Amino acid sequence: MPHFPDLIDTGGLRLRPLTRADIDTDIDTIARQLRDPRVGRWLAAVAQPFGAAEAKALLDHADQDDVHLRGIERDGKLVGCLCIGATLWYWLAPEQFAQGIMRQALTAAIAARFATPAPPITATCHEDNAASRALLQRLGFGLSPARRRMFFHGTGRAEPCRDYILAPEQWHLLRPPAIDIAGLTLHPARQTDMAVLARVPSAPGPWPDGATLAGFIETHRFRGAGHGLFVIRDGNRRDIGLALVHAGETAVCFVSAEDDSRHRTHVEAALAHGLTPLLNP
């Protein structure tokens, strides 16, 4: 099961669990937000009017393995909520609209979700919810071609919806991590980095010959799990080598003997326990 942190602090926002212990404190705020038609109109699972019984049902819905319900706090105040697992849904208080808050919150939550291997995320959005559909597309979600209808408790009828899907591979392609090691930075290798591989001298280990470079990069491309192929870049933004973490093994190579003697020990020591501690410091 993918690990998901209890608390996430983005600097401007705090994502915290919503539990039964919290509900007495938060219920009035949550109810006020969800009763507002600018919010509740778009949430299929939220019954109207919303009160204590509906709050309990909301918590029951999120009380499942690999489902994470988080309140969104700004300046110590609860301004919205998100629930992330194999599916994603969320809301934000209307007075907080158009400030980038939900984008910041979802970016942090999705990054935490995909920090370890996890299946794709599906977000289902009402066809008329233009703001949410635009947000999902900006985050990298792809639109499923099939239209469908979903029952909305607030309206008591099936409404037209669209599914948006985000795979971890797409997320990491759009937002590649950078790993800092002793003045160096490791970036996930892409096909555009083929020139670096081509400059690496012949060496024992997993490194390919010129005819198989493209296939090697694609096979070992970082996809969010604890393995991948990385380009090593120095402080002068020179690409000086490669690091491959795969099947519990690490291989490192450098373009020049000078960079090899200067950096190999540091890189190998940092990667000795795999990628996960470096991606989740």
C-alpha cells in the first residue's frame, strides 16, 4: 500500500487528517462550505442539507485502506478539503477561490501519493464545472474520451460527468524530481539525454552500446518507483555522468576520469540505500 504522510506543510498551506476527533471542531465550518451552492453543487457524494449525520457519512466514505481525507488549512483556518486514493475529489471555500490554493494543495497531495509506487488517480468532474476541469488539466490529468453520468445526492439525479486520469509516469514526466548530492544534482534521464550516454567510456556493468541507447533510457526511465536512470549534473550545469538504480543495485559512470575520481564516492554513498530516502527526505 502506498505511504501517505499524515501532515503535509507546503509553506503556505497545511494538509491535516480529518477524523472523528476533529469533526466536532470542524463540522460547522465544513457544513457552511458544503451548503454553499458554489461548492456543494459539484460534489456527487455530498448530500444536502449537510449536517452531523452527513459529516459522519463523509468520514465513513474516507475510512478505507489507501483513501486519505485531508483538511486544507490556511493561516490556521480550515478552507477546504481533499480526498485522495485511486480517486480524487475536493472542495474549497468560495472566499478562497481564484488564489491558486487548490492547485497548491493538490500538487502537494499528488506528489505525496506518487512518491512511492501507486496506481493512477481518477478524478470525476461535472461537465459544467469549468474551473475544476481546467485545474485538472493544468495538473496533468488527461481527459477520458467516454462520457458518463453519475448520481448526485444534492440534486437527486444523474448528472453528466467526465473522468480525468493521471498516471504516475505522466506526473513524474511533468515534474521530474531533483536529488542533491554533495554539490551535484541528479535528474531523471530522458531521450534528450542520449548524448550523455554516448559520451560515457566503455565500462563494465549495465551500460549499453550506441545502438541500444534509446531503448536503455526508455527501459530505465524513472517512473516514480524506487529505481530509475539519472543524469548527474555538477554546479556548472555540466552533465558529467549517469547513475542507475535498479533491482536493488546501483551503477555509476562518469564521462571523464577526473569527475569519476572526484565524485564517485559521494554518489555511491548517497545511493547506497536506494532512491526512496533521497526522494522523501
